[in-house]
Amino acid sequence: MKRPCCKYMKNWLFISFFLTFCGLNAQEIVVKRISGDIFKSVKKEADTSKWKWKRNGIVGVNIAQGALSNWAAGGDNFSMSINTNFSYYIYHRAKRYTWDNSFDFNFGLVQATTLGSRKNDDRIDLLSKFGYKVDTLNKWYASMLFNFRSQLFDGYNYSGSSSTFSSSFLSPAYIILSVGMDYKPSPKFSLFVSPLTSRWVIVANDYLSKKGAYGVPINKHSVGELGAYVTMSYVNEIATNISYRGRMDLFSNYKNNPQNVDIFFTNMFSFRINKLFSATYNLDLIYDDDIKIFGSNKNAPRLQLKSLIGIGFLMRLEPKKI
């Protein structure tokens, strides 16, 4: 005869085994769900090992023309001016590295019946900057910078009916090599600061070299300078259909009057009329303590100013990835 306690004990063991089995299965399901959720929430980062480039730019042509015939108030029978500008920008972002490259070309020509052909704008400017990120906020970069600036065609200073040869290709030309820190709080603004910069001023033309133009010693074709360098650039659409692009370079020569800082400041405002036509305003300011303005009462440095206004064709090259 079986004892009742044995029967109850068998039932209790069966119930305990069943509950334990269910609990283990439930725990396994919960663990699987948790692990699945974790793996779902973690996304694989994009592969940035490949170098990817972006590029954009603008192309602009402004033309102004005038004609007179039997005009009693007087004036040139015919006049025409053409100004062109081309700006191209290509840059790279990958992991901790950045590489920014820009190229600017400006050329302007004025044709008049009495004055003939005269150049009123001529500049080529190449800037390349390579940086390595040194913070976690993607704002500070240890950078190296290269800049080349010159012109393509001969230039003259005019006084009445006389003219004086004043510039040519590589006369002058400026080459800058610099190491410093680059601050980029946004894609619109960049500030590069360097306490150690080498700058070379080149005057390849023999005639200008004999005159000691642009701060290069007489009969020399180049001079090296060591100093501090700062360059700032800013690009933004400041209002609807109004955009601005500017850059300012500051250089202090440790070897010669470091308190007299050289300035190169270029500005371009564009006022879009439609997709193809815009009004543009260019303002450039240059001060170089080594450039003496001949023909003035005192052959001394002066603030150089160039201002151009035009309405014409302006095409924006759409940003593209390479």
C-alpha cells in the first residue's frame, strides 16, 4: 500500500520540474529578444577608408558696351568692357583628414576708341590646405598650407597719354608655405593661424628686377621672408538670392618691420536675377609695406583698391561627388 505522502511528493516534483522548464525557456526567449534588440540598434558605420571628393564652383562673364554717333555732349564713339571670373573648389573629408583646394581666375579688359585696350583685372590664385583633426568636436586641425598668387598678362600704369610697364607673369608672384592650426566651426568659415610661415616674392621680369620692384632687391629675381600668417575665408548666402564669398590674408615679416602687416582682402557679392544671370560686385584691397607706389609725391606704400560692378552671365557648378 502506497503512502499518500509519496503520491503528493511525486506530483510536487513534476510541477516543480515543469515550472523550472518553462522558466528556463522564458528566460532564454527574453535573452534572445534583448540580444536581438541590441544588434538591431547598433548600425554598421559607413566605410570612410575610401577617399571621397566633392567639388563646386562658379563661372561668370560680364559685358558692358556703349556707342556714340554725332553726340554733341562728347565721349568715345565706342567702348566695351569684359570681365570674367572662374572659381573652382574641390575638397575631401575622410576619417581624421581634410584636404581643401581652391582655384580662382579673374580677367578684365576695357576697349575704347581713344584709349585702346587696357587691362583692368588679372589674377590667378591657387590655395591648397591639408589638415589632421586633433579634437573630438571636428573643429581644430593641424594643417599645412600652400598658396600661389600671380597674374597672366602684362600690366601698365597710365597717366594721361603715357603708360609705364608695371607687372607681368610671375612679376610679381607670391608663394606661401605654412604650418599651423586651422579652426573650422562650420563649413562656411575657416580660420588658419601660423606663427611660422615662409613666403617668397618673385619678380621674373628683368626690367622690373632692375628697378627693385615689389620689395625684391635690385637685380634679384626673388626674396625669401619668414613671418606669421593668418588667413580667413567665409562663404554664405546672406539673404535670398544674395551670396557672399570673401578671404583675408595677413602676413607679418619678422625680418623687416613686423608691425607693418601686409593685407590681401578679396570680396565677391552676387545678386541672382535668375538661374543664368546675376549682378556681381567685386572689391579687392591690398596693402604691402614693400610695394612702393611710383608717381605719387612720395614713393611709399599705399592701400591698393579695385572695385568692379557688372551684370551678366553667372553659372553655378552644381556640387558633385567624385
